[in-house]
Amino acid sequence: MGKVVEFTRVPGSPTSKPGAERGTAKPLWRHALGEVLRGERLGQERILTEVAATAGVSPQYLSEIERGRKEPSSEVLGSVAEALGLELVDVVQRVGGLLGERRDAERRETELRELLRIETSFAFRADAGAPVDVGSAHPLDLAPGAPFSPAVSNAYLLAA
């Protein structure tokens, strides 16, 4: 019998999984595609079996596509899009838009976390006895829908 040798993955290498070094997985095309197709089908108030029959695929396969478990070929995707009354380019644009929105939301969240980390590091500096002026145009004040309360100018952090 042979011995199984596992290779270690180098972060950022082509064989490492994207997002593995940060602990977050990137959204996959097939997941966003499934959301778009299911959203359109439910928006039209159609049942899965009807759309599957019109597209010429099994209901089980269409269900797996909608749940992001299968990635359909371009021919199958074109048939499903046509069954929903959509052009293939419409589906691709919607999926791209959804992925773009998620990327932008992830970037905003990362920027807010970084700003919070920076503010926290200023608060815990050795000379924290001096006030930290964050100014009137503080980035956290400008972030729409930010879960943080507005920053207070000339605030002190007291620690025991």
C-alpha cells in the first residue's frame, strides 16, 4: 500500500482556494446564477416543473442549478433563459450585477473594518492622553448604512 502525502497550500498560489487565507469564500458564479434564475421564476409565479419542461431539462437538474449545486452548459442555460422569457445576455448581465454588488459591499465592509481598526489603534496609543481629532468629514460618518454610531470629535478613551 502506498502512503498518502498531503501537500500544503501556499496562500495566493493558483492551487489554493480563493479567500481561504482570509477565511471567507468568494461568491461563485453558479450560486449567483441560481439566485437569478430562481428569482425570475418566482417573480413570474411559475413552478419548477413547468419551467423545466419548457426548457427540456429535468426538474431535479433545474433545482440543482437554482441551488447553485450544478453549473449548466451554455446550451442548457440558454434553454432555461428562453423558458423564462429572457435572453442569455440578460441572465449574464443580472449575474454580473449581483456579483458586482456583492464585491462592492465586501469592499465597503473591509474599508469600514480597517477604519475601525485604525481608530482603535489611535485610542490605545501610549500617548492616548491627548485628544484624537477625527474631523468633521470622518469616513465613518459618510458611509451609508454603516452599523457604527457617528464618531465623536475630541473623544477620550479611558482604560483602567
